[in-house]
Amino acid sequence: MSHSKHDAIRAYYRTLSSAWGRQHWWPAQSRFEVIVGAYLTQNTAWANVEKALANLRKAQLLTIRGIRRTPQPKLEQLIHPSGYFRQKAQRLKTFVSFLDQRYGGSLARMFARPTAELRDELLALNGVGPETADSILLYAGNHPAFVVDAYTKRILERHQIVSAVASYEEIRQLFEQAVGEPSGSDRTQEASLGALNASAANKYPSGPRGSSHRPSRIGTAERPARVQVFNEMHGLFVGVGKTYCLKSQPQCEQCPLQKFLPEAK
């Protein structure tokens, strides 16, 4: 992979984090709420997910035990606003069964697994693709896994960082290599990651915010430096995709990344 691409990714991150500050991803009060949200956000807008989560919260069922003991028809009714509610209810039941059978119902035991091994286990579950698996690993488990979504791919294509046929794994590895693998005795790497994160000052609530959320227990939790970079970077790229790098009629002139476009160089 070209070092120039890695340099570009880091430059994009510094530019966006300096402009928009902390994104406070993922907006949730518990790790399990992150997992439920990762399932519910499939093929729908986050506003619909929030309605479904609010229903579960009001019914006091936004817990592992709550999903476990709730009859599936009742669960379908509660998460109805998120769409595909029958599939999603079954998939949530499947996840809890997996957690019970493999890890005794303990998220702590599950997330203690090595990243690559746990990722394979999650991908083997019904309804869990790479984006959902990496969202669970990164936001709920503090594992260093970058989440690739349609916004990220669109931005990189338009900036000619990747081709239109680039795979999820190709893009994920690009970001993970750009940030670098930490070395146990290498303080320089940690300092470099800390410098990246330091550019993301907390600028909420004034000014443009990308895709930031109000601070929550999970969104403001302490994380290893590399995990924090992945966390912020994903949120910042989503902000660009939602606000400027639109599918049709992109607003390049107002975008903080406009100066990096090939035609602008």
C-alpha cells in the first residue's frame, strides 16, 4: 500500500478533527446498547434506531436479560421503528444465545478474546457482516477495528484513494495500516497517536460538528489511543458523507476536505 495514501488518511483526520472536535461516538449508555444499535441500524436511518432504543429503554428491556426473556413477538413490536423488525429481533436473540452459550452471558469474557478470533466468531452469526462486526468490536469492545461504511468508501473514491471496486477489507486495512500497529515498548507510536487525538478538541456545541452526538457514557469513555483514533475517524468521515460528500450533488466547495481533491492540488 502506498505510503502517500496513509499520509492522506492521517491528513484528513487532522483536518476534520481540528475543524469539528470530538464526535462522541457511539451514543449509548452501555456496551450492550451499542451492540443492539449496531444490529438495528442495518438498512435504516439512525433516527429510526433511536425510536426503537427508546421503546426498549422505556420497557426496561435494553439489557442482555431483557432481550433474553422477551418473547420474540413482543421484541418485534418494540423495535418496529427500525424496520426489518422480524429479522432484527431474531438476530438479537441469536446474539444473546451465542453470548450465553460461548461466554456464559458475559460481555467482558467475550471482549477479552483476541480481536481477529472474536471478529471471525461474530461474522459467523446470522445477520452480522463486516460493518456490524467491526462496530461491535470498536465501539462496544474497544478493539482496534476500523469501521468502513458507504460514506467512507464514497469519499475515498472521489479523492482517488481507492477504486470503485475496492473491497471492504481493502479499505479497512488501508485505515488500520495508516494508523499503524503499536509496539509494546515503542513510546513514539503512542505519542504519535496521542498527537492525532489531541487535535480533536471538544468543540461541542458551537460550530459545525460533523456527525457528533451529545456526550454519553460510551461516547466519552476512556480508550486506548489507537482505538480512539479509529472511533473519531469513523465519526468524522460519516460527518463528511452526510453533510458534504452527498451521493448526488456533492457540496465540495464547503467541505473541509476540498483542498485534498485531486483537481484542487
